[in-house]
Amino acid sequence: MQAPRLQAGRIRLLPERVINRIAAGEVIERPAAAARELVENALDAGARRIAVAITGGGVTRIEVADDGLGMTADELALAVQRHATSKLADDHLVRIATLGFRGEALPSIGAAARLAITSRPPGADAHAITVEGGAVGAVAPAAGAPGTRVVVADLFYATPARRKFLKSPRSEADATEAAVRRLALAAAAVAFRFESDGRVAFDLPAQSRAARAAALLGADAAASLLEVAGERGGLHLSGFAAAPLVTRATAAAQALMVNGRPVADPVLRTAVRVAYRDVISAGRHAVVALWLDLPAEEVDVNVHPAKAELRFRDPDAVRSLVIGTLRCSLGGGAGRAAPTPAIRPALRLVHPAAAGFAEAVLPLAAAPAARVLPPAAAPAPEHPLGAAVAQVLDTYIIAVAGDGSLVLVDQHAAHERLTQEALAEQARAGTVLAQPLLLPAVVDLPAAHAAAVVERSADLAALGLEIEAFGPGAVLVRALPALLGAADPGPLLRDLAEELAELDSSTALAARLDAVLARIACHGSIRAGRRLAPAEMDALLRRMEATPRAATCSHGRPTFLKLSRAEIERLFGRQ
């Protein structure tokens, strides 16, 4: 039985305290939002050092202390009133140059929690004010250091319905730390300290953007950061991007700043995803820290009370700049940002009395599975992938770099990327070389797939693949791209048919050119299990160093791994 619908009462004006509590739900939906608002206020006040401490995930207590401009007694009284702000120079909401501007944060926090603010301008006395559940206390003299100290206690005690929907203290603490990390990354010139339940998560001095990114994005990302820089039509993009082999399960490690403001913007996130789409595995997310600067009138930040969303006047231009600049940065050869395999040493101790038994069961007389090459000349420093010394399982190349690092290369994955990039270069120049087959090959396909391939025959011909219809459900292959050598046309056409079947007939092949070339390249690459001559191995390494995106294959898997001497010693317990 359906519950009876409640009838609304007569229209009335809500009390100011209720209005503030309703508004507070939009501005501070969780402790992370409250901490973010307070840190943004500190940054807008010109702070050079900000310290944040939380307890109980931020529900029990949030404290933010800064050394900024501080507030006088009169300013303190105004600061806790709704829509009172010092950050708007006019009433047009066009040229917003501060993180905050709505004048809602402090009154919203005060409406839902117990808020205490102590502030002291340089050369003046300190004053304090309290707000509890919307009830504003009087401004009173206090003791305090120059700057402002804000304490939020018992968050959402005045709005218990909101508290019921919070996550665990650990989850709320993690979200709060992430919010402060993003602000710390955006403002590298400001010293930041974050503490949760007495544990210091980070304590960073004022530093360069590069140093701040290395400190906050994770040790693996820090070792592989690539510089990003691009400019187009008044838009400026700068920052850092981790090499494709450093990825995360979510997009949480993508720090995106627009005019110094950390944002979670779908246009930027989509651009990052597209830029990395062909060099990382599906379902994984890139690690980046990007700063986009553009004229204030080209972006609207007054979209949502949380100020994390915005609207670009020309989103296509922004998307194009981000994708193009990132792809350019990711286009370097292999060896510049090398991945380290995640290997943990597995130690097994054998009692001396059992040593004979161990020798009896281990295949100590088995032939080695590696082909050791003749001694090679010492690798040159300009060759980061070094010189080949062996081939293991006829699939993996072992090389030694000039600094003594051990390099492991997957020959098929590496050659697949080299073939794709060579095909792409020829396609851009409009000169993909085709190799006619001595005998045209007939490939049977499902009728729908055959139709999809034949429909794109002109586009495929430009890629060196010459085909024509050969009755229902069959395709005749007359030529293949010369770079593929003696590839089998059957598996290639079946893979391509699957790729093309996903495209709408109105979609230009250029929109998925990388994916199509990846399919083609996979069928013309050195196969696992093929023995290579020493000269072939070294030639493969040199081409990897000079080829864009060669650190990953067409499917986003690594083409090589690199272990430094220190990492090898750590694996063996020598450090």
C-alpha cells in the first residue's frame, strides 16, 4: 500500500538559521569540503605557511592555522555573515581572481558546527569570535599569533541528518587529506603541513612546482615525470605527466588546476583520458599535475557552491590544447622514464641437513634457457637502454645500460609499438608503402564484418591494405603494408573487422586511426619465440630509444623494465 502523500503547509519565510543550515548542505557536504574552504581562505589571505590538523576524520575537529593577513575585530564580525566577502572587486562576477568569492563558507560551517576563529593582523591585537549552530557570539580580545586560526568542532551536530550519511572516519580523513593535497599542489610556493589524528601525512616547505609534484604524486610517479608545456590562442598549459607505465586504478591522482584553482572538470578529465588512451591499459588512469591558465572572462567559476566545477567559453580549444600537449610530451623515446618491476625478494632458508635433498630435486643439470651473446662493447651513455647481452626464452632481451642498470625488453611488445609508430608516420605523410601479395588471399568473415571492412576499403588502401569484396561474407586481400613483412592476412582482417564494426558509418577512420594502426602493427611484429641475432637486438634497442611512446606497446603494456644497481641490491637484501 502506497504511503499517503504529505500535504505542504502555507507558504512562509524560513528563519535565517534554517536557511543557513540548508545552504550549508551545499557548501560543506563533508569534512573535506570544510577543510578545503578554510584552506582556500588562507591562500586568498596571502598565507605563506598553512597547517591543517584533523581528528576523527574531521568530524570531531578541524584546525587550520595560517600566517596570512588576518582580520580586524570589525572584519571578524562580518566574516561570519552570509555573502560577506573581501574578494570581489565589482558585482559582475567576470574577473574572479581568488579561490573563494561567494562569502558562504564560514557562515555555512558555523550553521552546522561549533566554529571558533582567532585572527590577528600584522601590528594589531588579536580578536576571536564563535558561532555554534548558527548562533553568533560577540567579538572579544584574544591571544594569537599573526594570521588566522580556525577551529571547527563537532561538525554537523546541528544537522544530524547530514552526519548519518558520512563515511567511516578513515574514509573522511582520506578525502580531507586528498583535498588538502590538491590545494598544496596548486600552491607550491606555500608551505603546507597536514596532520590526521596526530600522524603527520606531509610537511612540505615552499618549493617549485616540480618538487611539489614529485613530493605529492607518489614515488613511482616522481621518478617518471615528464614536463608538459603548451600554448594556443591565449591558453597556457604547463605541469607534469607521469610516464604511461605509471597508472592508477582511479583518476584520483589527476591534479587539474585552472587559473590556480583545483577543479574536477569533465572537459579536462576527458582530454587527459584521450591523450593517454593509446599508451595505457584500458581501465587504468594517468597520473598528472596540470596548470591551465586563461583569461578570467574565458571561464565561469560561478557554477556550483563547491566551486570545483566550471564552464569554459571554448571547451573545444581547451580539449585540443590538453590532448595535443600531452601527446607531444608522451612522444619521447623509451629509456627516458623507465619503469621498475614490482618484485619483492622471496627468501627461503634451507637447513644444512636438508641440502642434499635440495640438490637432488632441483634440476641443476638442466640446460640454461637463455642465449648468452658474445661480449659487446660498453654501452654509450646516450643509449639509456644499453647493449644486449642475452635473450631469454627467445622472447625477452636482457641488456645492460651504461650506468650498470639491468634492462629487460619484451621483443614483441617493443616491435609492435615501433611498427605502429612507423605506420603512423607514413600515414601522416600519405605515403604508406604497400606490398602486393604474390597470390591474393581470400579471408572469410561474418557478413556484417565483411561489409564493414569493404565499406572502408578506400581508407584502408591509404594505409597500404588493398582489399575488395569477394562474394557474401568474404574479402579478397591484394596487398598489405610493406612494414608488416609476410604477415598472415586472415587474423589481421578479422581483428580489423572487429575494430571497424564498432565505428558508425559516418565516423571518419581518422578518429580511430591509432586503434586501427595498432591492430595492423600487432600482426607485423617480431613474435615471441623468435631468435634474434645480436645485431637485431641492439638495433631494436636503438629504435626504441628514438621512437615516440616506445615505453608501452599498442595495448598499454610495458615494453621494457629497468632495475638500477640499488634496486637489485635491495631485492637481494643488501640494503
